[in-house]
Amino acid sequence: MTVQIVTDSSCCLTKEVAEKAGITVLDLHVEGEGEEQTTSSLSSLELTASYARLMERGGDAGVLALHLSKQLSATYANACVAAGVFDGQVKVLDTKSIGMVLGFAALSAAEAARDGADLDTVVAVAEESLKNSSLWLYVHQLDVLRKGGRLSVGQALLTSTLAIKPILQVTEGKLTLAAKTRTQVKAMDRVVDLVRRLVIDEAVAGKGNPRDVQIAVHHSDAEDQAVDLSARLGEMIEQLNQLEAPTEPPEPRPHSLRRQVRIETWKSLPQVEVSIVSIPEVLQLHVGQGALGVAATLRGTAESAEATEAAADKSAEPEEMPDAPETSGANGEKAEDNGAESSDTE
């Protein structure tokens, strides 16, 4: 009996990766042809049938459904209706995200399920992954987002009028502005800087035991640009690995009038893995051609990292020596302490 994981095609997982992990991916719908193409959500009837098959396959261990944000699709609402049929055995999370943030959560949940975790534990693992993930998106054709209702008319007009190349992020399930740049080159510079900030923050917070960082570069028919961005991220990580950060901040200068600068200190950097994924057709219709994105997730939990560090610190402490046995004189009486100093040196 194994908890079953189900998601939808907005997760950007390839068929091979999903099958290997034991994840069921349901295709969101693309209807029409050419410029008349539209997308539609999965219906509650479709989802009910899929959940029933998964319940049978998993031996009633339960099902975790991870679909794209309820702010971006009606699939979540339909999933909740479908889950109501199964008396709590199907859990539906509002992932408040999309793309490989969703994919990373599904992979983490599937790993926990394969290890024998129960439904509540698998849900907690997915929630932890979602909490520790970020997604940044560069969209070349903002009109496509506006027509799809994912970007307001005001936001689209503002960015097009001012010739701004925005970087978007998913915040509480909605697309929001993360940064404003003037060119695509500057936009990619900013994305690399955002990832760099994430890696350094984890190195500092990890205190010698940082969580691993997984990065997925997304592209919409822009493989060459995705390869370039992936290479730039790799170069940035290599530069950080060669950078010797101080393990302790320097002493502050008394009465200094100079502006204080944040000093980064870390013991070790996270292990970073970068991959490239293609944005599926159902999402391409909303982000247009040439879109690029980066999803990043922290593998593991901050609590486990702190526990590992505490265990390491404890093992490094010197063991207490047992008290020396009391000695007795020839008549059986205890020898008196003469106050002599120990011969041990500091």
C-alpha cells in the first residue's frame, strides 16, 4: 500500500521523469487551433475517475493531488469537489504555484511515499517543498498574459509603454512583479542575481550544513537561451565556490562614519543542481514564445539541518573524565586532600 501522487501537466515534468518517480500526470486541455487555441481545466468528473483509479492502485493508502494554483485555474476547485467523494482519503493542496515548483513538490512527495510514509506525512513533505521554493519568469510577450487574464490591463500597458522587461514571480498563487529591467540581457542578469541571493542566504542560514538547491530553467521554444542561462547559473555557482567568505564577521570600527555594509559569512555552500525543462503547450499559450523561467527549491528542512549541526557540535565536545577512585591509607582510612595542584597544563 503506497500513497499515490497525482498532478497536472502544468508541473513541467517529462513523461519519463514522472513515470520513474511513480507520479500520475493528468493533461490539462488545449482546445481549438491556431490563434483560436484556448485552455480549459480538468473537470470534477475527470478528476473523480482518476482519483478512483489511484485509490485502487494504492490499496486505499490515499492520494495526494497537487494541481496548479487555484488563482490560475478552476482545476483546484474541481479537484476539491472530486475529493469529497472519497471521505478524506484524497488530499488536495492549493500549491499556490505552477511549473517546476509544482514538479519539485510532486517529486519530494513521491519519494516520501516510496519510503513508506503515510498520507499525512506525504502531505507535510509536499507543503515543505512548496514553502521552500521560488519561481521567477521572464515573459517576452506580455499581451499573451493579458489576453489570458493572468496579467491586468494596467500592468501590461505600463510595462509596454515604458519599454520595461519585467521579471514576474508567483506570490500567493498570483503573478506579481519581482523586478523591472530595460532589456532581456538585464532581465537575465537580474534572474541570476536572484538565484545567487537565494544560494548565499541558504549558505549563511545553513551554518555549515545548508540544504541542497535544485534549479530548473524553463523555456518556451527558447532552448538556446535556456542553455545560456543555465551556463550562467553554473558559472555563478562556480564563482561562489571559489570565493572564500569569512567564517566570522570583522570587528566593527568604533565611531566610523562609513555606511555599514552587510557582511556575508558562511561555512559551506549548498550543493546546487541545474536542469532545463520545456514549458508545455498548455502553459505556452499563456506565456507566449521566448519565455524563460527559473524555479528553485531547497531540499530538506531547516530543522533537520539544525539537528545535524547540533549533533556534530555535540560529538566534537570532549568527553567528561570519570572521577578518580578514592584512595585509602594503610589503616583503611581515606587519604586527605592535601590541596596539591594538578599536573595538567592548560
